[in-house]
Amino acid sequence: MTNEFEHMKLENQLCFLLYASSREMTKQYKPLLEELNITYPQYLALLLLWEHGTLNVKTMGELLYLDSGTLTPMLKRMEQNGLIIRERSKEDERSVDIRLTEYGEQLKEKATAIPSHMLSGTGRSEEELKTLRASLHELLQKLTQPKG
């Protein structure tokens, strides 16, 4: 006989599996990032800056799915730690541009081994992770689409 509340079991909750997986993944990053003296959210911000160069705070927030109330304090800490420079945009005084310092640029070289280390720690093939990434990206897009 099928349990009419099967869908209410914790193990059947997609949100729980995503949450627990995210926490465990972040734990795996922790010792690698401690060597660079950065946090996981700071690593994500650095990845964006290494990829794009200068970005404004608004664009960074959109790409990281973070609001300015979360992003601004993190960026201030990164500036205090010598990783980035925050400065008013010359084109629009209301906008703050973020760019890497020389030290922030140098961290990229030290961080290059992190993705392959994390890949090997998953026990999954590169192709399996590519499929998973595509599925999660699609899910994120659906979840962030305006409801109407």
C-alpha cells in the first residue's frame, strides 16, 4: 500500500537535497579557500572578477544572486583585505565599480587547482557533472523567472 504522505518525507524533498549538497560542497571548499585566506562567497566574487575584469556592484549582485545588503559588506571586507578596489563609476556616480588589486589578480594563479580538486572529490565524471550543472542552471532560471 502506498503511503499518501510519501511526498512529505524529508528524503523526497528536492529543497533538502539541494540544501544539504550545497552545505557539503561548501565544506569541501573550506580548507582550500582557507589557504587563500578567503571565504566561499568571496571566492565566487573573485571568480566573476577574474572572468570579467571590472564589474559594478549591481551586475555582481545579479550574477551572484545576492542583494546589495549581503554583497556590500562582503566587498568592504575584500577591500580591507587588499583583494579589490571599490570606486565610483566615472560614467555614473551612483554606480560603484569593483576591480581586482594586484594581490587579487595573483590569487587566481593559486586558485587554479581548486576546480579540478573539487571535481575529483565528487566521485562523478566530468560528463555527469556537466549534465548536473545544466539541470541546476535550468532549475535556477525557472526559479528566478518573474511569476506572472
